[in-house]
Amino acid sequence: MEALEYNYVRREILKLTGIDLHGYKSPQMQRRLSAYLLRSGSPTWAHLFRAIRQDEQAIRQLKDYLTINVSAFFRDIERYHYLQRVILPELLQRRASLRIWSAGCSRGQEPYSLALLLADHTSLTSRHRLLATDVDGTALAWAKAGGPYSAEDVVNVPTTLRARFFTEEQGGYRVIESLRRQVSFRQHNLLTAPIEQTFDLIVCRNVVIYFTPEAKNELYSQLYQALRPGGVLFVGATEVIARASEKGFVSKGISFYQRPGGP
Ligand SMILES: C[S@@+](CC[C@H](N)C(=O)[O-])C[C@H]1O[C@@H](n2cnc3c(N)ncnc32)[C@H](O)[C@@H]1O
């Protein structure tokens, strides 16, 4: 895609969906956009934008496509085991009630996995505070409704927890009301909005894959600042923070980075 055309497409997408593609790696994003245009059957971007301007569902589809909502409960289960066995007990030793943030929470599988872990761990989830944010309002609405989630989504949920915290319905599995109440959902763009709170655990997994190195770098520095001393950042199974120690992080095993200090 030519630079001029890409600028035009980015501007129109911002107007239509509210998503600012600045900060996303352009070669990958351009490939995704070209594939989208091809699939749509429209001969040009101008034609496609005209065709979907009044079509809320098509705009939502474009948004879903751009933000890539793929997720699952307890994604990379062995990392969650490590969180449960090593990280959470250490954090709970420092502080009885934890503040946790799932940043880029998609349809809620990640924050509900965390709520399930806490329920299993401490039996009293309500003493902890769980914030979940995403740029995509459609995904958030899904999350707030507690689903429904497919059998594939919940495959890693232990059967005892599935029986306790989900109801089965035609479209799949839904998280029960009492667990839903444990999570506060909010729309938030990690590339543009400030982070106003501090946390004991920040979970930001599989979100930055399409960000430019500069945007990633800036975000990780901000996430460091948003951790309480002793707090931990949990990233995706294949994600590594470049020059983590220069930012102040100490590695806590694969996928976990700690801000040193604290009680
Ligand atoms: C692949 S999903 C990952 C979901 C979950 N964290 C996981 O690991 O399973 C990526 C999510 O990041 C969100 N996202 C993408 N860009 C974002 C941004 N700039 N700010 C906040 N969320 C963003 C997408 O909407 C999507 O829900």
C-alpha cells in the first residue's frame, strides 16, 4: 500500500471506528488491511468506506478485525499455574487485598480467569479489585454480559470451577453474576490514554504484538510506573520486554516482570 493511501485509510478508519492506527506496526497492519479489502470484494478503499458508512454491523466487523480479539480462559495454562503457585502467594504476602488490571481484556476471558484464580486462592475475591479495559467497546459489552463463551474458550477451566461459576446455555457458557460483579470493565486506549492508578499485578498479554517498537517501549515504561513497588507485570507467553532492566524491571521467570521494592 502506498504511503498516501495508507494515510487516507488510517484517517477514514479513525473517523469510522475511533481506532487510531498510529502506533501499530505499519507493514503488518497494511497487510491485514489489504487482506480485508480483498475479502470485502470492494474495488477500492473509497468504495468500501462508502459501502459501510451507514452499516453498523460492518463497522463493528472491521473493528473486530483490526483489534483481533482472539483470547481464551487461562490462555497458556502453564503460565497461569506459575501465577497461581509462585506470583500470587508472594503478592498476597505483601498485601491482603490486591489491585489487578487486565489491560486489553478482549471479551473478558482474561479478567474472569484472574477472578476465578482469586476465588480459588483466597475464597474471598471481593476484597481484591479487578479492573479490565479494552479499546474495543463491542468486546467489552460481551465481557460485561459474562459471555457467552464457546467450549473452546473454556477448555482450560477446571471442571469444578466451571460447575461453580458458569451456567450452560444454548450459545455456550456464561459467567455467573456474582463473578461478573468482581470485575469493573472500562474502555481505554493503551496508546493514547493516561494510566491513572497503580496496581499490584498488571496483565497485558498479546496486545502489543502489532504496536511499533516505539509504542511498545513507551507503554512498558508507563506500565512500570503504574506498578506499585513489588508489583508484577504478566505478559504473553511469547512476549519479551526489550531492555527490561533499563526500565527497572527484574525478571520473575518466563512472562513475569517485577518492579522491585515495596514491603
Ligand atoms: C489478541 S487480544 C488479547 C486478549 C487477552 N489479553 C489474551 O491474551 O488472551 C488483543 C486485545 O487487545 C485489544 N487492543 C488492541 N489495541 C489496543 C489498544 N490500543 N488499547 C487497548 N486495547 C487494545 C484488542 O481490542 C483485543 O481485545
